[in-house]
Amino acid sequence: LQSNGCCVGPGFAEENIEPKEETIIKIAGNSYFVSPGLPDFHSCSPGWSSAFYGAECFDSEVHSYMKNLGKQKSSESQNIDAKKVELEQLLMMETKNYRKTMKFYQKLLQKERRSKGPENKSMLPKLRGQLQEMKSKVQFLELVKKYIMYAEQWGVESCVLPTVIHSGRTDTMDVAPTDESSLLLYYNTEKHQCNNQNGMRVLQAGTPLGLMAYLYSRNAFLEGYVQQFLYTFRYFCTQEEFLQFILDRISSTLSSASLDPSTSLTKICNRSFYILQAWIEDCYSVDFATNTDLLSTLKEFISSKVAPLNGYGEHLLSLLEDASARKSDNAHQCSSVDNCEEEGEEDRKTLHSLCKKLSEDVSRKACLFNFNWKLSKGMGPIAQYQRERLHTISSVLPKPCYNSFTEEFPVSFAKADEVGPYLLIEYSAQQLCCQLTLLQQEVFHKCHPVHFLNSRALGVKDKCVAVQKTVSTEIVSPKVCNLFLSKCIQDQYLLQLLRNADSISTWVAAEIVTCHTSKLQVSLLSKFLLIAKCCYEQRNFATAMQILAGLENLIVRQLPAWKILPAKVAGIMEELKAVEVFLKSDSLCLMEGERFKTLPTIPSAHVLAMHVQQLETGGFTMTNGAHKWTKLRNIAKVVSQVHAFQENPYTYTPDFKLQSYLRQRITCFKDADISALAADNCANFHQIPAEKHSRKIQDTLRRMKATFQ
């Protein structure tokens, strides 16, 4: 399932835009109802960028290009089918040219590495600039394609929204007419001039029924409302209520819908299918996979009501099967990165994989990372470490995890407890940073933006130590403030993320306090500080903050080794604290600029959860009982960065032997009592040397003896 965003804001170049050479799937054996446009079973999930950029996702350039598309002559009227045909042809041609140029660039790059001739070096920058222009052109056409897909064809005007509500009711005899003003509240603005010449109305608040009905609004997809709703609807309705709302609209309109796309019933029916598919694509893991009753209800409805009348039912069932299989595969893999295609099928490679190659090289040429404070400008050794790997698509794929860490490993790695911390000294900080980053990526890529919502109900507080280390299947105490509806099922994967972070922090502290000599402690302190520095420069803020938490342990901070630590290395501690302040300063600080689209990023799970908790503070409803959509929209914007960061995985070469050693050491110390470990080690205490102490006694006795003579 491709739940990643395909919309790009003004001037932004997103990496995971995947044009597919789609073929129109004709519905065989269905002579009942075939809606125009529905046979083309494309992805319906708007993606994170829709929730993040909102109405700004489609800028004025997209709108002007859309108007001129499909016109053979200036006098001809616009035709949606003509626009689609012309756009598909342009997109196919531009993508084909981009792929050819990319292959030529890769060959030239490999030849430059082997021969290092001056002729290739002069040609590469020019070719790289052409690739950037071609990629931007393809991404723009993809954006226009999304606009056409989400345009007005299946939406209704706001005045028809009461009809959407009544279309799903069976007790229409005694139902009073519903006014839009009683369901939704708007405020006027002239800030956005993309969709309306006279400004536009922005949704401010609404009742649960009104907010669900607004999904059928003409511009709901274009404004980013659909994706924002999918992230946040659990604050005001349960998964069962939302599903029933959609199924009721399908039931009441499916048999009456005609081939005429202009009728309200056809629009409501088709938009219901789009919303349902977008929900499955984006939130299957957090809503359907964890709620078997919800999944059974949906499958039964599609099989009995939709499939006999509409070919879209078979597509939805296939979609559910694929989502279930993907969920099962992810449970047995170390990473959720999509599988690579065979080399013989290079023509079917997605644009994302091609863009990834270019972005890796561009990001490698640029400086790694700069904050507002003074940091090092680059990490030469790590760039060299990356250049050693083969730049192939297979390098970004997850490798199979061993059932046992000791499987096929040398004895020195298999018995990590016997090796102790000495192996950490042997490896460079850059190598340890890369493998710790890959381990962190495994757990981060399994999370979902919804996991960061309502974290207070899970017991998450301002300090990570407040998170219990018990199994995540514990029942949350009803006394805890629960912002979701009581019957809403919440996945507790966030606790797993925070326990993993706590385990790494405990491991860092335990490795240091168990060193038997001050010299070894200084070496390990220096190593962990350099690893943390390398991590945050590579935008792995999760591991960097975990190491900082381990170094700030009360026992560790009192060690004598800090006094003999080199001043240059000790200064990294202040840099890490500055990074922590930076991360806590703004909930969207990592989304600024262009770097997050080209460089991989892993945020600190605890810091992000605290930002969401800050946004959750205060009431969600107005005095009239309407839910504040402006508040929910801001929350959706913050959590959308989870999907944004997951689009750019780290592509370091895995070292499974080193990863096995690290896993075993982390597991060994995850529940350790640092104070108890420190008490058994003399190196952790300030001691007066025995010779110096004996010399002082002798000097005192000599002075006393002299007084009696």
C-alpha cells in the first residue's frame, strides 16, 4: 500500500512521488453499474503532504496548467477525459526520458569512481543539474495528475452536505431538515487564492456528523481535509461509527447511482468508495489490523452488498488482502521498506527509486547538516564509509533478521557478554552510528502518525522514565485522561518505541559504569559522545537523544572520568544539549527547509509525543459542542511528519555481526539497575591513591617526632 504523500507544496520537491504506468482495469462480468473514472484503480490516499501543506499543496501554477490542459484550441471547452489522456502521455514521455538520463548518470558515476578522469568530473555536475530539472518536471506533472484525480468530479457543494447526511438514514419520515450552519462553522479568509477568486471559507469547527459529511465536500481532498481527518477522527468518533457512516452512504446510493457523474447520488457513492479506500491504504495497521470486528464488518458488507453490483467491491477486497499480507510480512521483517524488484524488470522501477539515487549523491556532495549554533561542517570518515557500499537499489532493502543473534556468527560475536565493551572501542564512531541508526530505523518505520496521539492515556509523561517497562498489552487505567472516545481502540506501539529508547539509554549508562578502569571509561565516554554527534549530524535525532539521556544519568554524571576527558570531546555534551533544546523549541523544526526531503531523518519519539501533548492541551469543543477543527488540523500537521520522514530511509550497508553484538548488549542491560552496577566497580568512585595517603601519614609522624626532639 502506498500511503505516502504525492502532493508537493509550492517550491518543494518531494522524493516519494511514484508515477505508475497504470492500465485501465475493465470490470468484467458487471453489467449493472460502472461509474466513470472508477475502473482506473489508482491509490486514493492523499498522503502526508496533503495533511501538512493543506490548501497550499496545489499552488497557482498547478491551477493555471490545469486550465490549459486538454485544450486543442483556445475556444474549446475543458474536458476531464482529454486532460487525463494528454497528461498521461506527457508524464510517460518525461518519465521515460528521466529514466534514461538517470541510467546514463549512474554509468558515468561508476566510471568516474574507477578511472577518476577529469572529463567525467566536468560532465557530472551538468548532468546532475539536468536530472534535477527533469525530476522537478515529472513531479509537477504528478502533482497535476493528483489534482485531476481529486478534483470536483466526485465532490458536492457545501449546500448539498445535508443531503449527504440524510442519504444514509432510514428513518427519514420524522427527521427535521438539517441546515449546514448547524453542522459546520466557517471563517472567511483571503490568504489562499488558489481555489476561489474571492477568497475562501475555511472550516473552523463542526459536529461529528458534520465533520464526517464534510469529507464529501467538493474540495475536501484538495484542501488536505481527508488526510487530516484520517489522522484525527478518533477524538470525536470511533472507528465503528466512521465505518458505519460510510457504509450507510454506499447502501443508500449504490443501487440508485447512475452513469451520469453529475447526479448527487453518483457523487456520494463514488466519494464513499474513495474515502474508504484512502482509509484502508493509510490506516489499515492502526484501525483494521487491531480490530478484527471492524475488519469483519467491512469484508462482509463488501462481499454481500457491493461486489454483486459494483466491480469496485472486488478491488476493495483485494486491497484488504494485500494490506493484511503486508502487515504479516512486516511482522517477520526487520524493516518496513518495500521490497525491490528484479533487475530484469528495470522498466517497472518506480520514480521513487530513481529519485532516491540522485538524492543520495546530491546530499553526499552537500554539507551534512547545520543548525543555528556552531557545529562541525561535515563528517569526512562517514562519507568515505558510505562510498564503500555499492549504489544499487538492493542496498536500501531490508535484510532478513536472524531468528537468533548467534546464528552463523563467530564466537567472539556470539558471546557478547564475554567480549564486554571492548568491541565498542575497536569500531569507529561512524560505523557504530550507522548500525545503531539502522536498528533505530527498524522500530521507527513500524510506527504510524496516529500512534503519537492521545499519549497521556498511555501514561506517557514529560520524562521517559515515567513509561512503564511492562508489556504493552496492559489495560490503561480509566483514571488517566483519555482524549479518544471510550470505545475507540488505540494501538499502543508508542510505548514500544519509548521502551526501546529507554533501553538504549540504560545500555549506554551500564556500559560506562561497568568499565573496570578509568582509562576504559574515558574511552567509552568519548566513543558515545562521538557516536551521538555523528547521529545528530546524520539527522538521527532519536539515537542522539537516547545516548544523551544515558550520559545524563545521575550516576554517570558523577564519574571521575569526566574530569580527565579531553576538552574537545567534552564539548560535544553541550552540543547535544543544544540539539535537545532545538528539538523541543518547535514541533515542526525538522520540517523546515528542503533537507528533510532529501536527507533521511529519525525524530525523537518522546520529544514528538510531548509536542503533540502540548497541542492536545485545552478543550476540543466550543461552547455549542462543535469540535474545533483548527485544533485538530494543527495536530494532524505535526504528526504527518512521521510519514514524511519514513519516505527517506537510511541506506547504510548493514553489518549484521555488529548489529547482533549491539542487540545483545542492549538486551542484556535494558532492565539493569545502574546504581547497583556502579556500586560494584571501584573506578566509579573518587579515590585517594594509597601511596599518596601513606606519604601523608609518614609526613605527619615525622613532624610530630621533630617537635619532641
